[in-house]
Amino acid sequence: MGGTITSVIRHKDGTTIPMQRWTNSVPWFYQSSRLFTDTDEHISDYMSQWYSMKTDHEKNNKSGQFEFPMTPVYFPSTGFVPDEYGFIVLDLMKSQIISCNHYTNIRTIDMVSLLMSATGARMGEDENDNEFDDFVKLCQQGRITQYLKWNREDKKFDVKDITFYDVGENKIALGAHGIIPLTREYFSKSMNDLMESNIRFIVDYSPMTIYDYEHDLNGITKAFEHVKRDFELSPAELDAWSLNIEEYGSF
């Protein structure tokens, strides 16, 4: 399942590009190790297809004979306005990420998702699925140092520290789960045990600040105030935001 989400990139020079994107591109872009090591190239790769469809729309809008099936989904753009699944912003000028969406929590990587990637369970959907390999790179970068573990007694997630990481052997220690090799073979062999662990790894985005608002009336109202404070919205975008909030208030 999935749909459209507004993804906004503001470069260090203040140039702001709002896009409507399909939801599955969000974790690929915002949780990638390349976001921290090859930022400009990673952004360029993320936007290249969008630019191609932008050109496609400008060229073929009158005829409706588009080269890419997703072109009429992304264009015409609604601008910096929450879409079906909300919005998320990478703001390089202010070194922040602002998120208000109900598709994914960019702060965490779910064990189930890693298992699907490690075992090739998603190959039918994405032949280039490399989430597991990229997770290992995040560990190597020191970006994964904590995880959330479900506390059945208190019915909440507890924050746990990863107490040991062997860079050479690519092994991590997860408390009662012991030493876990970060290999596809181990994850495939131990799939049932790892599936039951109900672990979510926390991504460290420092020095960027993460603002993650709940995707409800209170959350989107606070997100709107944040966006208005840090960005210059057009009158049409301001009206669309206000309408969006009114619709949430009617639920």
C-alpha cells in the first residue's frame, strides 16, 4: 500500500523545491547512509526522476500522452502543501527535518522491514531493494546506537543502548538477544526469532534536528505554525494548508 506524500528539499542557499512523491521513496531517501556522506549526489539521484517527469508534463500536458505513468500523479504540483500521507522536509539551510505524515517514522528502522530486505521478500516489488545493506552502512557510520524494544508488561517501547558493535565483524549486541551478525545469511536463518523481537532501530541524524509531528489535528496545526515560521508560503499554499486543517477538524 502507498500513495502520495509531499517531500520538500531546501538547499543551503535557500532554494526550496516542493514535490509530490510516492511514499516508498521516503525511507529510501531520508534513511539512507548516503544522506550523511554523499548528500548532494544523493539528492540529485532522488530528484532526477522527478525532473524527468516535470519535463514530461511540460512537454505533453496538452496531449495527455505522457512518457512516464506517474507524471499525471505528480503534476501539476500542489506546492508546499500536505498531500495524501502528509509531508516531510529536508531543510539543509536550517539543518532540520520536519515531518508530519502517517506513512513512516523516519527516526526508526523496523526489524520486520530489515528482514524483508535481507531475505529478498520484497524483490518482486523492488529489484533494487538494498535497505539491509544500507542499514549495515548506517551502523558503520555510528548512526545506529540505540533501539526501541517493546515492553509487554508496561505496553510501551523502551529505549535500549546497543552495547557493542564490532566494525570488522559487523556484529552488534542487542541485550538479551545476544550478539547478532549483520549478514543476510544470519537474518534469513534467524528470521522467526528476529521477527518476534519487535525491535526498531533508532537513526541518529545529528547534527540535524528532527521535528516529528503527529499526523492528527493537533500535530498538523503545530507543523503548520513551524512551516510558516521557517518558510515563505504563497497565498495559494497558505489557503490550502488552512483547508487541510479544517478537514482534519471535521473528522
